[in-house]
Amino acid sequence: MISVRQQSFKLLGFLDVKNVPCARESVLYGSLGSLVVGLGHFLATSRVRRSCDFAVGGFICTMLGYWFYCRYNLAQQRIRQRMLKEGMRNKMLFEGSSFDPEKKQTGNERSNS
Amino acid sequence: MANHSQLGFQDASSPIMEELVEFHDHALMVALAICSLVLYLLTLMLMEKLSSNTVDAQEVELIWTILPAIVLVLLALPSLQILYMMDEIDEPDLTLKAIGHQWYWTYEYTDFKDLSFDSYMTPTTDLPLGHFRLLEVDHRIVIPMESPIRVIITADDVLHSWAVPALGVKTDAIPGRLNQTSFITTRPGVFYGQCSEICGANHSYMPIVVESTPLKHFEAWSSLLSS
């Protein structure tokens, strides 16, 4: 599926966050998660070193967590798009013919009434 | 085809290539997570004073055993899914034979008519304006779009490889062996590829061009060629 390509911005030189679906949001949510977890831990314990460790862990977990969630939804959306496309094409192909499912439904309704 | 200085994949024109691009994005995201962790640990190590006090490291050894196992599972599962998906053979609508020679391809459509032609690269001196250097051929493969196509690939002399990046296809052409691959093009268009196994002096000059068209145009083309 072709989408309009923006100028790429590659994080660490390889991940194009502008053109890869879900990448930008994952990194942003990851950063937010890192801030929340790190800051929260520091406010609770006043331990700088351990808070930094938690911040990095929070970044990785939040980023990957949102990534899987977003990609799963994207995959479901793609499946629905394909089914819709197939359904529209079949409707156009079979409309009025003996294979038309709407015709069969109408026929069933008439025979029931 | 690829633009000049293009590093990324070409736009996917088959369902398998779409899956491969998605897997590639997934693998890069996992790589980003690992690189972030490694960068952080490296920074920590560089700031730390060296000491020889460590005698036991049970916890960290557990972590650096379990985490890589998790990473491998995250990468292996989608990879295997695509691997098996690539091996599925739907009943193909058309079977095409591609035979590699030094240094051109021969294509045979033998399903319904005995149709066979050679495909040579168009030399740069004969290239019309606006056409692509080292990629155009005199006779393209024409296939119907949105139909499963099976390609049987072999070679006449030395090893070659039939590759079309936009369709996610690359299969070796081995003399005395028939290799099979299949694909479906999701949209009409012209897709370029090049021989991908070193085969002599003109290895770079035997491109592959696949033209995907609606069925009625494909029928018109095949009737024209076989008459």
C-alpha cells in the first residue's frame, strides 16, 4: 500500500520514525513513560542511579508495549480493509446474478412470508 | 524501481512483500530497544570506577539469559509466520517458466498457448528518452493483476537468480533443477528486477521486467503475441 512519503528522520540512524506506522507514537509514549517512571521513582526514593535505571526500563517497556498494541490494531484494520475491498468487488461482480447473496436473502424472506 | 540513493525497500506490490516490510519495521523497533539499553549500559560502565569486588552475579546472569530469549521469541514468531506464508501455493491461475542464460532470460507461457520469447536488456544507446538505464528490456513479462502466478525457474548454463524486489521474490536459477515461486500483484504497474547471482561478465546486464495489467489487457497481449 503506497502512502505519501515524508522526508525521513532516522532515530539512531536506522529507524525512520516519520514513515514507519506507529514508530513515532511508540517513541513518544516511551519517552513519556520513561519520564513518569524515572521521576516517580526518584520522588519516592531519592536515589538518582536507580531512578535512571528505572527510566530506561520504563522507556523500553512503554515503547515496546505501545508498539505491539498499535501494530496489532493496524493489522486488524488492514484485514478489515481487505475484506471490505473484496466485498465491494464481489458485490459489483455478482449483482443481479444467481451468485448475488442479497438476491438469495430476498428470496428467503419471500419464501418465509 | 528504486530511486537513486534509495536505501529502503521499494513500495510493496504483493501481499508477501507487505508482510516483509512490516516484519522489517518490527525488527528495527526491537533493534532500537536493544540499542537504547546497550547505549545506556555503556554510558554507565564508562562512568563507573573499575573494581574487582564482584564475586557473585546471579541476578544479572539470570537477566542476560532471559531477556535475549524473549527477544528471540519476539523476532522468531513473526518470521516463521511469514516463512510458512511464503511457501503456501494457492492454485495458480498462470504458470510461467523463466530460464536464465548468459546473459538474458527466456520466458515460456505454456498453459494455454505455446508462447515463448527471449528478454534482452535494451542497450543504453538504444534507450528511448525517459526510460531506465540497465533496467529496460525488449520483451517484458506480462501478467494479469490480482491473480496467483506461479513461476518455475531454471537455468541453461550457470547459476542465475530471478529477483523482483517490489514483489518480494528472489529465487535461484540452477541448471538441471526447477525451482518454484509464486506471487500475486496487488495493483497494475511495471516492476523491475535484476539477476541476483553472479553469472559472468554481463551479470549486471540481464534485468527482469514484470508488467502487471488487468486481465483483458493480458488476454489481448497474449493473443497478439501468439498470432
